[in-house]
Amino acid sequence: MQKITIVGMGPGSESFLTMEAYKILLGSDCVHLRTEHHPIVRSLKDKGMVYKSYDDLYEKSEKFDDVYQSISDSIFELSENNEVVYAVPGNPFVAEKTVSLILERAKVDGVEVKIVHGVSFIDAIITSLHYDPVVGVSILDALALDAVEVQTNQDYLWIQVYNSTIASSLKLKLMESYEDDHLVTIIQAAGIPELERIVSKHLYEMDHELELFDHLTSVFVGRPLNHKYGMSDLVRIMKTLRSEDGCPWDREQTHESLTPYLIEEAYEVRHAVMHEDDLSLVDELGDVLLQVVFHSTIAEEDGYFELSDIMSAICEKMIRRHPHVFGDVNVKSSADVLANWQVIKDGEKSIKSISDSMESVASSLPALLRSQKVQKKASDIGFDWKDIESSFDKVTEEILELKEAIKSGNQLSIKEEMGDILLIISNIAKNLGIDAELALSDAIDKFIRRFRFVENKITSVGKLMNADVVKDMEQFWQDSKKIEKS
């Protein structure tokens, strides 16, 4: 029967090597090392250990995953004829991808695998730092930065900081969450007296000393005294507010009662963007995020869904709707992207006709915005006025119909004709590439601005704003227009 023995060689010093591991490494015909770049190898070689290493694979492959897979395949191939002893640094179960691959395949193939315990480099690090991990530490791989969301309310130990390039990438990642002068601790060759170095650096200078980074380097990042809050903090705060001892108002809220606030906050974001106010934008986007967490907290209490479900749903949607990025679809322009997006979206919503797609536009949208979205769907298949002049003719026609409705005194007819005018006006805006909702909002702001000018002029001479000064108001209104255009 095939048998593979995996030996943990500890972090580097003989004092961390178990007696069982010591006997196996010196008593085997040939030990297969993942890497011979380990401090204890020279000592064991001097004592008679015979070995071969897989270091040459690191030179031949561009990706670590390819190296690990090749090593795993080789170990299984060798085990077909003889028992194989495979040795890895540290503990076989800590940051050893090759061991994971071997164990997965062994389970499928029915191969016996024996694990000989080795002290983890993590034990050496916490001993050297005099650090108790019970206070809360996350151990993360510096080679997988993209998959990590840093939370500054806990400690981190970053492993596999092999060189200054990885250190620089880690530094940039950390600077997104920590102050530039936050102190970090670089640990090199922990537990090996003749090699160990422990150096504290400000984050901004973390990667300046190249000699600190090799295959035995890790970086410890402690939580700051005044940490930046993260998503987990917001979730915790909201759950506290909704708790029995929390805020009465927050506890009373429902999905329905919160909806107006979400809409209002979205418009506040738009206001900050239009005024290029970054500080306000940060604040208003935070308010929008709060609404999302608020809704997810309510849903979690009711047992319907939670924040992780929202995150999963949007991630899946983004991947699904971007096959040109995450799949094999080719696009030539952003127009192709939008066309594919709409096809995918229609498929998700089982939309089979143009009318279906029109009805799918949310009726809760502001009317002008909904109008343009609906009319664009008709325009996409050619159902639109052939030019702007034709649209103006239609406006004139609708105004005449409104006048007739006013003469009749029929309020339903007046409302209907007024709606027709607004519909065609929004269509003209669409064909001119103008967001009718934003255009009207800007016009309202302009009206308020000009009216303030008029009011200031009237009150500055001791008059009251009423019907007695209408002529003055009209004159000042015209003045305000001239000033704005000058």
C-alpha cells in the first residue's frame, strides 16, 4: 500500500524539532524537501541526512500554485514504488499548500498519509514577540492581498513576506486602513538565535530595508489605539441600536418606514457630487451604507436574510453581468457592454417583450427619470420622433390640447394633457442627452438663487415681500438674470 510521511521541520532551530521528526529525517534513505532554504537543513545534512529538494521548480514556474501542484504530483508518483518522506518547514498544517493538495488527493486515491508534528513558525513568532494570540489575531497570507478586507480593530500577522516587492504591496494595502506612521513589526527568522531579527518600522518605511525580507519573514501589525472603523463595526453598532437596550427610534423602524430615508440619502449623494464636495460625499455615502446595514439588520432579526446574502448577491450579479471580464465574451466598446448588460438583465427578469421591459422600470422612480427610461426602450427599436423639430411640433400640439382641456374645466382632462406635455418634454431632453430630472433640479436651484437675489434687494430698502412690490420683484429678477449671464 502506498504511504507518504510528511514531516514538519519546525521554524528553523534544532530546539523546535521534535524527536520523532529528527529520527525520521536522519533515518530515511532520502528525504524530499519542499525547499532546502531552511536553517536546519545544513545541520541535518552534516549529521548525515540524505535529501533532494524541489527548489528547481520555483525557478521554472511563474506561479506558486503551479509549483505546489508539481510537487504534489511528484510525491504521489514516487510513492507508487516506495514509502516517501516529504519534509516541509514549520508545521505541515500551517500555510503549506502542498500538504493540503497531498491530503486531498490521498483521500480520493486511498493513500495512507502520516503527519509528523512540527512546531509552527507562528509559535516561534509569538514567543519572540512575547505576544498572547488569545487577544485576537488574524494570520493572513501576504501573497493573497486582494482577497483580504483589513479591519483595524484586531491584530494581524502577515506571513510569506518573501521579498521587498511583496512588502511594498503589503504596505500599500495597509496604508488604505492605517495612518502612514503606524508602527509595524518585521520578524525575520523567528526562533533562530543566530539569524533572528525583530525590527519596528513606521508603515511608510516598512519596505525600505531590503535585507529584512526573505523566506523567513513575517510582519506583525497591531491594532491602533484609535482605529479606523470598518464594516464589522457598523454592523455591530446597528445591532446595538436595535437591541433591547438600544435606541427606541431605531428599534421601531421597518423596511417600509426606512424607504423614504434611503431615497433622500441617495439625492444627498447626488448633491455632494454635483457640488464637488468630497467631505460631504464621504458623509452622504456613509448614510447610504447605513441604510443598507439597517435593512439587513432588520431582515436578519426576522430570519429572512443578512448582510452576507446581500454581498453574495451583488458579487454574483457583477460577475454574471460582466462576462467580458470574468468570462470569454469579447466586447469592442462600452456600447457593447451596455447591450450585453441589458440582454443578461432581461434574461434574469424573464422579460420577453418591449412592453415587459417598460413595465420592469420601477414605478417608484421619479417620474421624469422613469419617463426617459421607458421612452428609451421604445427609441431603441426606432419608435421615436425622427428629429427634434418633430418633437417641438408635438409640444405645440399638446399645449393646444391643454388649453382646450382648461376651457372645458375637466380636471381629469387637464391632468392628462399636462402629463402628455411633461412626457414629450422629457423625450426631448432624452434625445438631447440631458437627464430631465437633473435638469429640473438645477432649474429649481437657479430659481431659488435668483429669488434670493430679489428678496435681498427688496428687503435692503425696507420693503416687505408681498404683492405690492411685484413690479420691483420683476425688475430685480431680470437684473439677476443679467448678472448671471455677464
